[in-house]
Amino acid sequence: MIAFCGITCTDCPGYLATQSGDEGELKKVAAQWSEEYGGDLDVDDVRCDGCLSPVGPWMSHCANCKIRACAQEKALANCAHCSEYPCDRLTEFFGFVPDAKATLDGIHAER
């Protein structure tokens, strides 16, 4: 499952812990991400069924994610299908998640 931004949800520790129902693992993910990203996340902040899920739960960032909002507004499967790919927003994001760029570049090339 590929998120709008190119993250592979099925590789994400928050997604994996949510799908397995492992509360202990969700706590570990929350602690790790809090440290890595300088936040104060709890289990509900990292619980996620993937941003493509129509009903959630979604990671807390999804509510504010401009990439997700844009792709939903354009009714895209993911950003690789956008006529403006890659936009400035994605290019900045790829600096943090280069694997997402590789994923979307591959999808975009196959279109």
C-alpha cells in the first residue's frame, strides 16, 4: 500500500503495530518518533490504517498533511499520477524520505 506521498505503509512501524493490535509496539513507536521528531506523541498519535483508508485511524500528522489534502482534492491514487509531479511540497518532503521519491518516481515512469 503506497501513501499519497510515496511512503510504503506496509513498511511503516506505526501501520504494522496498528494492524497487529500490539499496544506495546505502538508505545515504542510513539516514544521513538517523539525522540526523532522532537514531539510528544502518544499511542493514538501513531495509530494508523494508512492515509488512503477512508475512515482511519490515521497518524496524527495526516490531519494537517498538505500533500494528503492536495492528492485527495485531485482524487489521485498517489502523487505520481499528478500532472504537476513532483511539486515543491513533495520535493521538500523527499529530503526527509528519499525512499518515497524512489517509489513515486517508479510509478510515475510507468504511467
